[in-house]
Amino acid sequence: MSLASAALTVAAAAPHGFLSPTGVEITFLLVSVVTLAAALVTVTTRQLVHAALWLVATLGGLAVEYLLLTAEFIAWMQVLIYVGSVVVLLLFGLMLTKAPIGRSPDADSGNRWAALTVAVAAAAALVWVVVDAFRTTWIDLAGAPSGTTKITGASLFQYWVLPFEALSVLLLAALVGAIVLSRKAKGEATTTASTPAVPGTRSEKEGVR
Amino acid sequence: MNGALDVALRLLVVFAVFLTFPLIIGQTEHKVMAHMQGRLGPMYAGGFHGWAQLVADGVKFAQKEDVVPTGADRRIFQLAPAVALLPYLLVLLAIPIGPGQGAVGQVVDAGIFFVLAVMGVGVLGSLMAGWASANKFSLLGGLRTAAQLLAYELPMLLAAASVAMAAGTVSLPGIVDAFKWWWVPWQIVGALVFFVAGLAELQRPPFDMPVADSEIIFGAYTEYTGLRFALFLLAEYAGIVVLCGLTTVLFLGGWHGPWGADGLGWLWTLLKAAVLAFVVIWLRVTYPRLREDQLQKLSWTLLVPLSLAQIALTGIVKVVIS
């Protein structure tokens, strides 16, 4: 979100209001309602694989929101990384478990109230920060798109290059950590090390994630 | 031209391509495979060299009963073929076949990312089918599909990124516009990696471990019958169209040809894509199926390093010539 925000155009001169919304704004709200609903179903459904598939709907809805905000590059990245890779990885992991068809009666946790508290607190903090930071920033939806690959790339590598690099170091650490963990597990259980290829690739991708 | 009419016309053309090209490739596959194996292939349906064989197959599929197994997760089972097929229709929209605005369904600014992202979604259909069928063979097929996608998505992306670096743009028409003939030797490694990884994502032989008939019947599609099964098959052939089109556009210069790009440029695109489709069929007849560990090894120890080397080479040449 911070990437797209760097490319926002500040149009202070023109008056903006929340009344008389445009078609894009109405669509944005409708999509966000659907996305929120899908997210709620994701965390409340008792069917594990359904939860993963509702997550697809949630992430896809987010991609649509990015598109509506003219952040095309971010939207396709969202689909590519989250829908195309992370969810596939999740489903792969679920298929290795029992993941029964129908409800899992034990797919519930005693921590649900703690989880709800943390989620609400995190959401409130995020909403507060974003609203406070971008209160006076407006995207000119009618003008030239402000989230094209060129603009996003320029802002990423001019203003945000340090966080970008720090993030890649973090991912590298996760990658190395995943390899170390999987090798250690293999060393402890040398007798079951008959399938070298598939576990290795799994841990590596988890690192990438 | 009227705006809405223009959009409708474009969608109609793309839809027509989506319905006919996979069938043409399927029929070509029948015939090419047959002749490579010293047979004739279908000869009766339609009269001339069995040209209507696939139409007859389609009619047969439509007549069959649509069975959903009792233990299956009904809705996901029924939804899976659509999830597998529709992404390819969307991707076709963005592939340009000629210069200018008139020869592409819709110009997408970040075309490469759009195409690769949406293609990746198609695999979800196979995973849904594999899990929802309540069948061990299907589940194994789904597992193998997921493992294969995770392994081959990375080299495919890296190879595409190399071309984007070379062209300085991520828009598909922009890449073809920037193309020069010497890009072919320059990007040849990336092209091979992209094509091979694409074959693996489509689960075409020799990368058809997820549907290996001698081990797991037909993988994730074992329980499917009738039209839904036909839709999965159609998705495979639509995938071939998309992969060949993309390889043509990214690595082979699309509409550029020896006699200029004007007028008959779209013919060059189609010709190159057709040759690639022939290669896809040829590979199916030629190579035996790769084992699961060989599949993973090929990607992680050969294709990923090769694509990284290609990116390094692209960067070096780009700096030298600029």
C-alpha cells in the first residue's frame, strides 16, 4: 500500500467530498464488502480447504481494489504471488494433511477470543495509521493512471530502495533458515531420507514466501 | 467505431479464437502423432482426413452423463473445470498478434505480469479437482500438480523477466516493438527455459507426471466425465495456444519477419506459434515421461540456474550496448 501511495497525486485545489460518489467509488465499496465477507468466511468456516479457497476470493478481491485504484502492477503482483503461489503452497500443505471433505469438528481453537482481540487491534491500528497518513491525499482517477509499472518502479527504486533491500535480506534469512531446518531434520532421521527432491523444494519455497 | 461495439467485437474475436485454435491443435496432434507412429489417425469423421473427429468427440462428451461421486465435495468438484479453463481465455485477451491497437484484445500495461499471474491461477482448478474428487489417485495427482507448479513457476518468471529487462518494458506489444533479430541468440537460453517450464506447467509430456496413466489413472481428472472432463482437455489445449503465443511474442519477435511487419505481420505470429505447437506435439511423441524426482531436479538444478545466468547475461549486454 505504501508503494502505491508514493505514486498518489495530491490535488489540493479541487474540492473532494464523500457525498455524490462516482461509479468507481461505488464499485470500490461493493468489492470491499465482498472481500471482507470472503475474509470472514475464510477464518470462520470449519472446512479447511474451503477456507483456503475463500482466501483466494479475498486476495482476488484485494487485487481488484488495487486495479480500481489504478495500481495495475501491484494488482497483478498480488495475483501472481498470493493467488498463484502462496495459496497453491497452502493447498499443497493441506493435501499432505487429512483435510477431510466436509467439516472438521476439531478445526476450532480455544484462542478464538484472543485471536479476535489481536485482529481487531491490528486492524484498528492499520486503519488509523493509513487514514491519518493519507487524509489529504487524493488519486485522480480520471487522469493518467498513477500506479503504472513505470511510476511504481521509479518510486520503489528512488524513494523506497532501502526498505526494499532490507526486505530482500529478510527473505534471504528466511530462505537460509528454511534450508537449515530441513537439513537438520534430515540429519536426525537419516533412515527416512529416501525422497530427497520434494521436501527440499517445499522448504525452499516456504523460504521464498 | 462505437466504443461498446468495438469492445464487443474484440471479445467476440478472442472468444472465437479460444474456441477454434485449441481444436485445431488437437486435430493436428491426432494427425501428427499418427504419422510419426506410422498410422493414419482419424480418417472417417467429416470425410476429408477425419477433420471433424474432434467435433464428433465433443458431441460424444456432451451426451455422456455428468457424474459427481457420492463422497465428493459437490460444489468445488463442479466448479473446478471452469477455474482451470477461464484463465486461459483471459490471457488470450492480452496476447498481441500484430502491430498496433487493432491486433490485440486489450493492451495491458504490465502485460507479462498479467499473463503469468492469470496462468498461475489455472492450476488452482487442478488442485480443486484433485482434492474434491475424494479419490486417492486424484489427490496424488493434485499433489504432484502443486509440486510441479511451485518448481516451474520460478524459472518461467525469471526467463520472462530477462526479456522485460532487454526490452525495457513489461508490456507485451512494447516488447515486440523493441525486438531486434539478434535478440534470438541473445535470449535463446531464456526462451528454452520459458518454453520447457511452460510445458511443465501445462503438464504436457514429458512433464505429465501429475496425470501419469500407468500410476494414478488420470490424476486429478480421474473422476470426471462428460463435458467437465472435456473442459479440462480443452484447458490443456488452450494452454498450448497460450504458451506458444507467449513464447512467440516474448522471444521470437512476434510479427517481425524477413519482409517487414506491415500488413501480413499477424501471419508471422501465427506461423511461429504454429511451429511451436508442432514442437509441443513432437516432444510428446518423442520423450518418455520424467519421474517425479527427475522433474524436480530438472527445475531446481538446471532451469533456475540457467534462467539466473540468462538474467546476468541480459544485464551485462544491456549495460554494454547502452
